[in-house]
Amino acid sequence: MATLTISPTAQLSKDEILRYSRHLIMPEVGMEGQLKLKQARVLCIGAGGLGAPLALYLAAAGVGTLGIVDFDVVDFTNLQRQVIHDTNDVGRPKLESARDTILDINPNVEVIPYETRLTSENALDIFRDFDLVADGTDNFPTRYLVNDACVLLGKPNVYASIFRFEGQASVFYAKEGPCYRCLYPEPPPPGLVPSCAEGGVLGVLPGIMGCIQALEAIKLILGKGEPLIGRLLIFDALGMRFRELKLRKNPECPVCGKNPTIHELIDYEQFCGIRGEEHKPDVRVPEITAVELKELMDEGRTPVLIDVREPHEYQICRIPGSKLIPLGEVPARMHELNSADEIVVHCRSGARSAQAVDFLMKSGFRKIHNLKGGILAWSDQVDPTMPKY
């Protein structure tokens, strides 16, 4: 990354000198480095698990301008890891909550909010005025979009991802090394890699990886140290081990290779084979709503209820009378079902159960339905005392 130039009129106030004194006495930072931080402009994609520690530490370090892209609201399930928000923020836009917390930490920071979904139509315009981009997203279409926009604009992409107990981090900067497409030329098939909402994540993990992103961003701004360009850092939280993979630029990469074929942003949901926010299977199965199922149960016509979630999910909550057959066990255990029975299959949100219904229909089951919206819909429409997760 080209070293940031300092405006000849830039200076720190007496209060800023006191605030950043522990930086100023470090020769690697000093007054010059702190002025670079003050004049730096960093764009954070997301104010969630990774974006929370990332934005907090960049603000505390004195990065002068923080842009944040997010369109979500704070939910109770966020509080286990998204430490930029608190209980009183539930229901508020994440941008508002994040901005208030950042300014409480450092009122010298300018926060530029972008309350919008990042798309191929707006990414280049948003990215253009920032020195670097930090990607804190949790889905593949946005990761490829962020990568391609950064390559086209010549911006460093400070990347991290998390899942359960494992995290990854790197800096993708096509001017000096590989990009995200060099590491992952093609996205995984839809539904193969579960999201954090589906598979879970240890709350402290995004704190660790988000702090690594903040550290890499600061190093790039200061022009100090060895950034993660050309390296993929993998963290195993259970084993408390870091390991590193060397990454090489792919000369055939369609966006940063010798003869690139991508010269503008594309449809990334189509590229990743999905539509919408949920990675639902591309199958059409008969459905029944939670209200319709409850009516059948009240009339004494309760169908056979099959729950295809995992055992640890079944322990959280369940529909009375349901039988647990995890999705992965359905092929081996379908002999436990009678094709003459009325069967309703469900999971947390309806995606996994749709796969199960599709498989069972292809195996000869005809009197079978998927519970639309799964356990979440049952909690919303029938039994509000049922816990949601």
C-alpha cells in the first residue's frame, strides 16, 4: 500500500496528544504515524461480529474517518458477540448503535454511515473515497463483490471470516499480492457452508479476528510491519493454534490476473448460485404453515412430525410430539417412516426440512409437507413461549 501522505496543516490537539500518548512514545508510531491515522479513511463492511471490534479499535486508535455499511437492526442473538451494541440497542439500526458507541469512545472520529445493502450498483461509489476496506461480512456474494470492487479501485481488502471455533484472516491487495479470487476461484455450492445463524459461532472468536483486522488496517496505514498480503492466517480456538498458508497470485485470475476478464462488477448472487438472504435449496416442495398445522392438531388430526435439526438444537426447543431424525440421517432412517402417513417435516427456518422433503418425495413419499418457516414460524405464529435461537 502506498504510504499515506500527511497534510502540512495536520496537527494534534493537546487533548489528542494526551489521548494517544501511548502511541506517540512508540518510535514505530510517533507523531507522524498518529497523524497518518488521523487522516486515514477506513470503510468497514458490516457492524456485526467482526465489524464491532474492528470499528471499536480503529476508533480508539485514532483513525480519523470510519465509514460503516450496514442495513440490519440489533437483535438479541447479536449480543453474544457484537460488543458494539448493548441490550438497550435491541431493535435499533446497527448503524445508529455503532455510531453512538464509537463517538463515546472517541468523539474525534468522523463516522460516515451507509444504511444500505452493498450491491454492484453502489459499491464502487462507496469505496472510492476510502484508503482501505475491511470486510466483516458473512456471505459469499458480498465477499466476492468486496474483492472485485477493491481490485478494480486498487484498494487493500482486509479480510476475515469466522465459523464455530475457527477464524481466517488475510489482506488481499492485487497491486502487491493475490486477491480473494486467487484463493477461492469459485464459491462453494449453495447451502454447503452453513452461516453462523445455522452453525453457530463462539462469541469471543469474532473479537479475536476483528482485532486482527484492526491491527492489519493500522499497519497498512502506518506502513509498518509485515502485513498479511500473500498469507492466510488460520486460527483454531479450541486448540489455541495459529497456522499460516502462503498464498500466490493466480496469473489466470479473472479479475487480477494477466488477462482479466472481469472489468466491472457482476451479479454476485447469480455467480454464487443463490437468490435472497437465505441459502435455500432450489427445490419446490409442498408446504404447510404453522397455523394450518396447529389447526390440524386441535382437530385431533396430528400428522407425523419429523424434526431434522441436530440433537443440540432439539434440546433448545421442540414442537410437542415431534420425532428427531437429523437431516444427515434421513436416508438411513427413512424406513422408520410409513409412506401412508401424513408427515410434516420441520427444522429451524424451513431450509433443511425442504431438502429432507425433496429427498423423501423422490423416495416415494407423497403425503408429506414442509413446515414453512420452521420452528421460528411456530414460535411467531402459534406458541410465543417457545424460545427462538
